[in-house]
Amino acid sequence: MPNRDYDWALSLVAMAAAASSAYLLTARVAHPAAEARQEPPVGTVAFRVSEVRRRPAGSLVWDALEAGQRVFDQDSVFVPRGSAATLALSDGARLDLEENTLIVVERAPEREDAVRLSLRKGALSGTAGARGLEVRTPSARAALSGTAEARLSVDGRGSEVAVMSGVATVESPRGARQVERDQVAAVSPERGIAVATSSGAALLSPARHFRFYPSGERRALALKWQANTPGELLIQVAADREFREVRWTAPGAQGELSVEPGAGTYWWRAVDAGGRPESETRTFVVVEESAPSPVSPGSEEVVQAPGVRFAWSSVASAAEYEVQISADADFARALVEERAFDSHLGWQRALPDGRYFWRVRAVLDGHLGPWSKAVPFRLVERPLPDAPQLINPIIEVDPGGGPKR
């Protein structure tokens, strides 16, 4: 009997697992994120590096989130390790999500046009909209003033709010503090809010959230800063937010450091001799560019106007594309310039019959990528006549004369 009861228990577990799998499969098919959502969005993915995931409220399934896609009320957004994303919110805020970051985007109940965030793990930074921005963490609530710029992070010890411009009001169960420019608020459940000033060094360039597109011989990036204290400072450049993987260092008195980073996200800051931060932490993203590959029309393909469909391979991080048509292979004069928000374009305009060239490039959050190769095609306005068909395909040849039927 005990063995029989054990078998019944295993059967029940197997049935429960099968039911769960069936539910997840069904949920993916009927996923609201995969369908057209009728509600107004609260933001858009302006830029992404590698994989970014989104889970709508009430769902157990995470879907891929592409550049240009919209984000809705109560959506969870997760940026895995090695990834990054930029959100442009409907209230004017613009936020950069670092790797290993999980947020929930919410429409503020008091104002229909306002958005607030819940930062569950990781870090984000950026600029609030004109009316400010509210960010909640497990241990604090930060209210940023209009157009204030700040960086917020969450780890096992608590939360941190670093203000680069404007003002933030930080609240915890143990009280509230106002945090101003160049100040950092560390919030923990045990100690409450501690505010310190990081003024040992001012990071000058590159700008916050800088994106570097290396090309040709331009592979080096110059980091510049100004040391404000006579003490020993060290500049650290790391490949992770915790600065466990420090790739480059330089003495604070040096003022400049040239690096040649590979693709990915990097963090840099100034620290004192004991490793304590003496500046803000900035990030920059290195993006290796690639051109789209034209698909159709193919080389020397004959297409009929109007209603020509252009298609190409997609480029990661691209939210839109630019297409050009010219009568010359060198595109000295572009006859047509069109923008597309997907990897294809239905073109309705007319040009005279003739031979043309087309090419396409990605637009990455305002940055123009390299052009694809130029592809020649022939445009005709009238349909081509059908090929003639043989009525009697059997032909006998008379050795002494012409063909005999």
C-alpha cells in the first residue's frame, strides 16, 4: 500500500506539471503583449542592447521587447546581464536601465499623464519629465523634481539615490531627507537615510549614458575628469555595476584615460585610497554597428510600380530605418528618401521606367548606422507581357532544308 500511495502522489505531481505546461503554452498564444493593446502606452523602448524582456500584468510569460515597441501600465521590464535599454516615457522622462535590472512601469493614479516606476532590483538613471518622477524601491521612495537627473540602485543592503542635477526627496519608514546636486542618499531598513557628498572628482566626458560607435580607426574612447581634492584618487573602469571586473585604472591626477573597449556596457568612477566612491558613477555603451542586408528587390530584379515592397534584415537596437533610391550607384543624388519602422517598406510613389539602385541603413535612437550595399533593380510601370507559349512544341528538322512541322 505505501508503494501504491507513492505512485499516486507521483501521478498527481506529473498531472500538475502537465497542467502548468499547458497553461504556459496557452498563455503564450493568448499573450496580450503579442496582440494590439488598445490602452494608451506609458512609454517606448528607444534603444536596447542584446535581450530585453517584458511581462504584462497578470501574465507568467516573458516576451522579447524590441526597440520601438511600446510599454503599457503595469508592465514588468527585465534587462538581463550583458544587456541595456533606454525607455522614453510618455511624461517626458528618459531612463537608462542597466543590466540585471527589473522595474514595473505604472500610470500614476493621481495624474493620467504621469508615470511612476517601481525599481525591484538593479539600477537605472536618467532625467525626469517636466512634472517630476516618482521611483519606489523595496526600502525607499524617491520623488525627483522636474527635469532632475539621478541614478537609483538597489542591492541586498538597501537603496541608493545619487542626484546629478535638481533635487530629490527621499523617504523611508524611518524618515525623509532632501537630496541635492552631487549628493548621494544611502537608504537601509536598519539605519534609515544617510546623505553624503561626492565631490572628490568631477567626471567630464564622455557624457552620461554615452553611446560609442567605433568605426575604422576610431576605436579609442577618451575619458576625462577633474580631481577636486589633493588626496590620492583612482579612476576605475569596469565591465560590471559592482566594479568586480575592473578593466582599466588611472591615477586621479592624470585627468585623462584612453581605452579601447569591446561591445558592451561599462561603468566608471573615482574612488579614494580605501575604495570609497569620490564621484558619481557613469555608464557608457559600446555598440558595434552593422548594416542591414537587402533582401528584395534582389539584384537586377524587375519590379512593377507602384506598390514596390522593399525588405531587408533587421538590426538589433534599431527602431527605424532609412531607405534611399537613386539612379546612380554612388547615390550622388537620392531620388527617394523614406523612413520605415520595421524591416520592410511598401513604396507607392512612381518613378519613370528605368534602372535604379536602393540601399538601407539603421537608425539607432537618432544615430545613423552604415549603409548597406547598393542593389540595382529595374522599375517598370506597365506590366511585362506574358512569355509566348508554343502550341506545337514538336519540330522535325529536314537535313536538306528548314524545319519541317
